[in-house]
Amino acid sequence: MAILDGLNLPTDIKKLNINALKELAEELRAEILSTTSKNGGHLASNLGIIETTIALYYTFDFPSDKLIFDVGHQCYAHKILSGRKDSFSSIRTDGGISGFPDREESEYDSFVAGHAGTSIAAGLGYCAARDSLKEDYTVINVVGDGSIANGLNLEAISVKDVKPKKYIVILNDNGMSISKNTNGLYQMLSKGTTKRSYAKSKRIIKKIFGTSIVTRGLAKIRNLIKHVLGKNQYFENYGFKYVGIVDGNDMGELVKILSRVKLASEDKAILLHVKTTKGKGYEKAEEQAELYHGVGVDLKNESGEFSKALGEKLNDMIDSDSRIVAITAGMKDGTGLSAVEQKHPKNFYDVGIAEEYAVTSAAGMAAGGLKPIVCIYSTFLQRGYDQIIHDVCLQNLPVVFCLDRAGLVGKDGKTHQGVFDLSYLTHIPNLTVFAPTTANELKDILDYAISLNKPVAIRYPKNHEGEREVLGIKDGRWETIKKGDKVSILAVGPKMLKVALGVSETIDGVGVISARTVKPLCEKTLRQIKDTLVVTLEENSVIGGFGGLVSAYYRKENINVKLLSFGVKDEFIGHGSIKCQLESNGLTVDDISSAIISADDTLKRKG
């Protein structure tokens, strides 16, 4: 019988010997590979953290102790070991479990972690609550080497030089965030693993751990790191005892060291530096960790049509104007900028998981005479909100923001839905906001955005609904695709345009307009359609979105118009298929058609 079959509770793991734990790791690896090949998901990061996760469950008592991931895409083994093995096959599917920690799903998920940089602040917050309430448990953060350099994590580390007891940060060092890490802090940390003295230091560490760690261990570890490696004083200065570097895929070593670190944490906070192999056990993922970070069904890489078009277009633009530069925050593959890095490396900047820095550095570049284009997923650009306002738009600097994965994103769920960008962008002065519907329209808008010499945001989903001939953006803010004398549907983005066209095939007299310039509105068109039933469709929160802008315009002009607005509900949308997410938000052809007929009983369905 497989070892995994006999694990019903996390406490069952503590009954296993080291050889059984190693076998369990391979069973988890096979289970994660099998399920991810069917459902898609985050692969390489989960394969690399398996041994560390098992060792944590063997050593600590969850959920009494608190395990907080940073980022949560590395939680698959944790989900299986925490009583969800029977539901793991449903991960990321409609009605199934989430691909990220979710407090509503399980008491073992201590903190939601879909974005990087949150864990240390959250962990210290847990410690403050624990100590204030006189409770007794250990708080463990698992932080990636890309996440550790995120601004919020650095703030949490440096805000005080004394850290609480029974607090452990595990630095999962695999040399990657999503793309390869290039940040300075990581370079400092990684040097110790490449020196000849690393092997010698590991032998010395093992020798030290062989004696009583309570009486001697960590004081000598500190001196060992200081004198043998000469690195990583950074963490010592901020209240941590630094322990490392440990092989994070060596089960025997992990269990031994974690048990002693657990005891040592009763005297002082610990930072344990483990070295893991991203994609461990799956050769393709080990060799191409970036490509296998997130995969689709059958472990295929899912590149987006818009991001591919973006990379191609930026290369053409840089060929013509060397002042154009492309910036991303640790996601060059997902945003299409790998193509730019390959052809124009001097015009490419990957700042790592540091969206705020990406925005403000772009502002500085623009002030200095460059033409920066910042390419970040919609959900992650939320993290740079203040910088967009204060550093870019207030100074009216010519920075172009390309927001990939805008709208409903499907299986990644709550933490990644790109349904707030229209709400958080359109109220900012000086900012123009576009929503192309095809890849070629994106290219056309990019040219126009650069020519405006002012702040611009362009939002688009992963894929379009097919190419078509489009009106050039210079020839009109909005494009009338189909005229109608009774209903005018204003659609934002490709999926909503597809729905609008479906409604026009269902009801006579329905016109369809691509509202590709969300801000400023096309006031000329709004005046032309004021005598029809006006319908707005957007893949954005219905609160503060495009529909609200249209309504506000008509009120300002004192125009009495019948208006229906459709968008994403005022709630966080869970994981599953985009089809089901559209249905649950009433954004289907049938939903919109029924609502239109209810609003005007003179309208009938065709046939």
C-alpha cells in the first residue's frame, strides 16, 4: 500500500521513519505531476518544496502552529498533507479546492497568499496577537528568494531589530521567483552556495548540530557563517539567528535541523536558509523552471496571444526608437518580454517582485527622457497604486502601463482576478485608459499611446476572441461594429464584445460598439445613442467601473437615458473555468438578452 494512502491526519506523518518520509516525497511528486497535468497549475515551485513541507509537518503541530506561505503557489504538498488528499484532484476546478492557501477552505491555511511579500508582516502580526493573548504556538513563514526582496518583506524585516521568539522564517532558495532572480539581496545570499567553502561549512554545521543546540549551537553557527562564509550578517542585524545553508531536498538533514531549530526558536527568532531545486524530480521542469512555473493541461506552456503580440510590437518599436524601454516585475515570460530581452537586452529591465519600484523607476526614466513601457499583470499592478498616482500621473509623465490578464482569469481565482483595474485607474487625473479587443488593435494602440506623451494604461486579457479588421484608434475613440436603433451595447474588451455580438444576433435592433477608450469616454457617441436603451458590459467590478463613468456623464449633461450596467459582482470571484465565472456574474448572452427584454417589453427574441 502507498504511504500516502495511510495518511488520514497530519499526525500520521510523525509515525514515519526517514526512509518512509523519502518515499512519501516521491509519492507526492507523482500525485502533483498527475493532477497538474489534468488541471494545470503551478508545477516547478511545488516539486521543489516537497521535502521541506514534509519535514515541517513531521516537526511542527499544524494547525496549532501557523504555517504561512509567501507566495502560496507552493502549497500543493501542504494541501495534500493537511487532510485534503481526497479532494486534491479537484484543485483549481469549478467547486474544487483552491490552488492557493484559503482561510475559508481549511484551518490549516493560516493566511491567504496569492501575492508575494506578505508573509513576514503577517507572521509578525500573528506573533503579536499570540503574545498579546498569551497563547503558545510557533509561527513559520516559507519565503521564496524572489519574495524576500519584496518591499513589504524588507519593511517587515527592518522595522524592528528585535524579533519575537518562536518565530521561524524559512528562506526557500531555488534561484528563481518566476523568472530567474537578479536582485542584489539574492546575489548576496547565493554567493555562499557557490564558494568552495560551502561544502566545508556544511560539514562543520553538521558537526555543531550534533551537540546540544540549546547550549552551544546557534552562537557557533553565527560565528561560522560570519567567518567561514562571511555573508548574511543582514539578518543577524535585524533580530534573527541565521542558520544555513541547508539542502532543502535532503529529508534526513531537514528533519534533524528543523527539530533543533524548533527548540532554538524558543530563545530567539530563526532564519533558516534552505537550498532547493525548482522542478525537483521532473527533468523538464528542472531544466526550464521558468516555462514550467505555471502550466496548462498536459503540462503545456500557456502563452497568451496578447503578450506574444506585445513582445513582437515592442521589438519593432525599439528598432525605430532606442529610447523605448520595457520593464517587468519578475514575469518576463508571462508578459511577453522575454522576446525583448533576447533582442534588445539593454532596453529590458526585470526588477523582480517589486511592482512599486517598477512604477517609480519608470517615472524616473520618463523624467530623464526615456519612453518606458511597464508590463505587469492587472492583479499585481494593484500593488503600485500609490506610485501610479503620485510618481507618474501627478507629474504627467509619459509612462505606458500594459496590464496583462485583465478581467476574469479562471483557475487562479480570488487572488489573481484582474477585475479592479478600471475602478482603480479611471479616476486618476492625466491617465488615459484603453481596452483593445484584438492583438493587432493592441499594437495600434501602443503606437498611439507613445505618441500621446502622457500617462497611458492599456488593459487586456490573456487571449482574444479572434482577429478582425479594426478601425485605427486615431480614427475614432470607439468603434461602431453594428448599428441598432433600439439598443446600444457598449462593450469593453474582447469577451464582452463577443457577448454583445451574441445579444445582437438574439434581439432585433441591437447595436454594438467597442468602447476601447474607457477614459476619456467618446462623448460624441454617447450623445448619438442617448435615445436608445444604453447597455454597458465590462469584465471589471460593477462598482467604480466603466458603467459608472457612462452614468456619470449622462447625469453631468442632464441627459435622461435608460441605462443598464453589467459587470463583475461586488465579491471576490473564486477559481474555476472562465465560462462558469461569466455565468455566475450574469455576463452571458442569455443573461444580457433577458435583462434587456425585461427593461423594454417592446423587444423580443428573434425566431
